Amino acid sequence: MSSFSTLRRRVLGDSSSEPSRASSPNPAFKDKDGELVTLVPTSKLKKLSSKRSKRRQWLVFGLGGLFGIVIAAFFAQQHDVINLEGLMDMKLDSLLEAIPAGIVKDAKDITRHERETVNYDSFTVGLHLQSQGVKARHPVIMIPGVISTGLESWGTEEGSRQYFRKRLWGSWSMMRALVLDKASWKKHIMLDKLTGLDPPGIKLRAAQGFDAADFFITGYWIWSKILENLATLGYDPSNAFTAAYDWRLSCEKLELRDQYFTRLKAHIETGFRTSGEKVVLISHSMGSQVLFYFLHWVEAEGHGGGGPDWVDTFVDSWINISGSMLGALKGYPAVLSGEMKDTAQLNAFAVYGLEKFLAKHERVEIFRAMPGASSMLPIGGNAVWGNKTFAPDDSKNQTVSYGTFINFKESNSTQSPANLTVDESHAYLMENSDTWYRDQVQSTYSYGVAHSRAEVERNGKDPRKWMNPLETRLPIAPHLKIYCFYGVGKPTERSYWYREDRDPTSKLNVTIDTTLTYGEIDRGVVMGEGDGTVPLMSNGYMCAKGWSINRYNPAGVTVKVYEMPHEPDRFSPRGGPNTGTIAHFVPVYGHYSQVPGDHVDILGRASLNDLILRVAGGKGTHIEDNYVSNIREYSEKVEIYDDR
């Protein structure tokens, strides 16, 4: 037992318990040895025992998964892919000394992330607004991003029974499956390459309910802060809902297999009819793209059939949190070469597992067999992302423009051609992909720009365009309000340097040139502005400029922008997650904490929670634009213009 105790301390660190909330101290006296003894009521002992039991169960479960990672990682070979040969020779006595320092650090970071990211008391934001008379008004429906959507198995055939109702993406169950039966895990997680639906005998579904929205891994919050604060205003399952989805599917297949949009429409209509108030929709990350598709689907004849007034009738506001409206550039190297490090968009914990246990070509195959992931390829082409000499978000002191998205130090073959813009990179990906993937992408998505009102109106009848805000318009809903809340100031991948993959064991043509570091290039990656996952141009362009162009917003829907700077480890005597108030009406909470503008951590930010609650409580009209980045300056340089 001593070895396990030592391991627990090394991996999880010392856990700090919550301060007691007792109103008065318990009686105390000294025993015969002079030691202070405090009397605790029997009822409290039972509660403590129950809590310890639960914590012990979670600890054992978490360590079980961690042991799988650790043991497998110990036998990692040169190409960063786990090999389990020699596992039987491993002795438990030598486990402590065998744990690589990097694995220990990763586990520590994961388990203490919540505690260090948002260090303010639960319910504080909601209680403050409650004291100001803000209360639940509009029903709320949350459309999460990939990271908070767990995928669990419902298959009952022999090969699936071991995974029944276990989450196979972004969880310890995923890690254990990768260690013990990688082939079976791949079979479950990948969709059929031709149909884009479940393979025969496999049935994975998105976990539902508030637990699903909270989910990442044990002890790691996602939406819990928002749910806690909504509850203080009077929200509960009768007027707040989550709409999780299987993000691997294209939107078309989401409706075909799960009737997802039909159910979302019913939720919204029910919320309206039971409360008498229009609904507030809250989306995060990829969820914003899914919701934008829904706004077209729900009114379209032959689809949702709601008619042209449906959105204006049932929806009060759309809160767009860190929405990847023009894609996430990190998605490109994932499907080109299987490289996607430190990526929250597809669940950083899951990506960590993929990189430890799978070869690059296996990762490419997996990501390509998830059609939903390809929705995050960059939208807008050269007009948004730049040409060979210029990009709208280039800085004055840059030596190489962001406009060349994929670069090659040595351009001497068809596999390593000349430097490529975003448009050329998309063509290069299609040319170097299997037919099944190319057909899937081209039949499902469109990444271009509509430069005329007539083109936009035609695209409204083409579901392939419905995820692209530069090819379709907002609904004719003059009373709708859109709030864009996103983080800025965290370095985010903007362009890449590649080379031919000369590894004889590799099945890929190219790989990121991690040996290349000079100037703005760091191990083959050039960083730009954003929230750590989604570039600033994707988060901000449509909100700051795109939806002010008449053909994309003919009804004049009100759009407000609130940028939140990423300021880690900031201290203020009154500080906390909102140190230096972000608006004249937003208070500060807590005493010391980070102020996250990170793509995922922003969900726990007190100031964001404050803004969400104000919109839900019917006070959103008081929110004013808040720009801290140069997005308006960059947007003016984008080669997309209003109708003349």
C-alpha cells in the first residue's frame, strides 16, 4: 500500500480540500497525551465516510486508467507510438521508478487544472446578479462543442459488450481501450468510410443531459460553472436543456440517424410554449457551426419546415462563445498528416491519447473517417486568410506572411510543391487523399465566398452551404440578437512548414518539419492571434464585420462583440477571474486566479458567466461592444466587400 500512496502523491499531488462552511466550531478537549481532540457529530461522520468512499472509487478508477497509460508509455518506441511488447516482464515494484516525468506532469496538470483555472466560489456570479434583481426569464438551450460531448457505446454485439455505456472518446475508458485493444477501439470510433454512418454492429451515441455537458475527465469541469450560476437565478431541467450531438457525423447525417435537428426544434418550441418567452441559445466552439446550420434547416421547406418567421418567433438571442465560424486551422494538419498537438477543439486529452498510442497514418485515417471534423477546415479561402504575399492579420514586423498557409523549405517534388495558400492547400489535400474522403468532403461542405446577394439566396437552398456564413445569410429575424463572446491574446497556430516524410516505415507523404526553428517559426509551426485553438479571424471576422455586410444579414440582426483577453496568473487586491472589470457593470470575483481567454477555459471565467446570465435574464441589451484586439483593422483588409 505504501507504493500506491507514494504513486498517488506523485501523480495527483496534494489535494486541498474546501474550507469548512460550519457556522461555529465543534467542542474540543485534550486527551491523556495532551493531543487536541474535536468531537464530530455522528451524522457528519457518515457524510464524511460517504464522501471518502466516493473519492476512493474515483481515485481507483482514475489510477486504473493512468496505470494503463504509464505501463504502455514505458515501452514507447522511437516514433512516439506505444508498443506493448515486454509488458509481462514489468514488475509492480519498479513501477514508480519507471514512470516518465512527462507522464507524471501531464497527469498532475489534468487533475489540478480546474482548481488553478477558476478560483472563485461556486454560485458567486449568480448570487451577485440575484441580489440585483436578475432572475430566470428566457429558457436556455446549450449546444456544446466537441470537448464536452462524450461518445458512449450502445452496441450489444459480442465485440461491443465490454464497452456498453462506456465513453470511448476523451476519457480514461478510451485510454484503457487503446492500451488493451487498439484495433477494437478504432473500429468503434471510426464511421463507415462510404456511408458516413455507424459501421455494421457498432453503435456509438452522444451522451445526453447535464452530466454529458459537464463531462471531460474525472474532476475537470466544462459547463459546470455556467450551470451552477444559472441555477442561482432559478434555472433547472424544466427551463434549461443541453443538446449534445455526435460531432463525428456531418449535419446531414446527424438528422438522418439521430433526428438531431428535429429534436432541437421541438426543445425550442416547448421552451417557448411552457414559459411564454423566446429561447436563448448558447453555443460553444463547433457547436456554433452546428447551430448556424440549424438556423437554415429549421426554416427550409422539405427540412425543418418552420417557414421564414420561425427564428424570429421562437429565438430571442444566440450567445456564440468561441465559435469557430470560419474553421480552425489546426484541423488541416490533422487530416493531412495526423498532427494535432495541444488541441482543445477535439478534446486535448483525447488528442494526447491518440498521439501516444497511434501512428500518424492511423490518426489521419481516424480523423478522415469522422466527417464532422472536416467542417473545421478553413472557410473563406484566400479572401480571408491571405495570398502568397499578404494576409489581413499580418503584423508590421513579420518576415513571412501568414498568407502562405502550408510552406515547404525544399520544394522539389509533387509531394513538396511550392508554398501554398489556403485555397491551394485545400486542393493539395484533396489531390493527396483517398477517393472516399475526397467524395465525402466535396458532397458535404463548401468553403468558399458568395460575392453577391443573388448567390447567397441560391445557396440558401443548398445544404452543403449551410455551415458557411460567407455563402449564406442570417435568418430574416429583425428581433434576434447575437452576442459573440471569445478570448484573445493566446498564441494560436496560423501556418505550417512541412517536409517530405522520408521515414521508410511511414505511410504518409509529408509531415510537419519539427526540426525547423528560426524567426517566427517554432518547430515547423508559426503562431498568430487567437484563443489557443481558434484563430482570431475565425472567432471574430463575422461578428466584427461579416454580418454588417448586407447580403449576409439583410434583416439587420443586432450583433455585439465582447472580447476577453487571456491574462494568466494575474493578481489584483480585488482580483480573480475578472480582474480589472471587463465592463462598467461587471463586478470582480475571487481573490487570486488566472483570467482565462483560452478556447475551453473561458467557460469557467466569471465575467463570461456574468454576461450569459444577463442575457438569459433579459438584461442583454445593456451589454456594450468590447474590443481589445485588432480584429476590426484586420477585417477591413479582408477582400470581401458589401454589395454595390
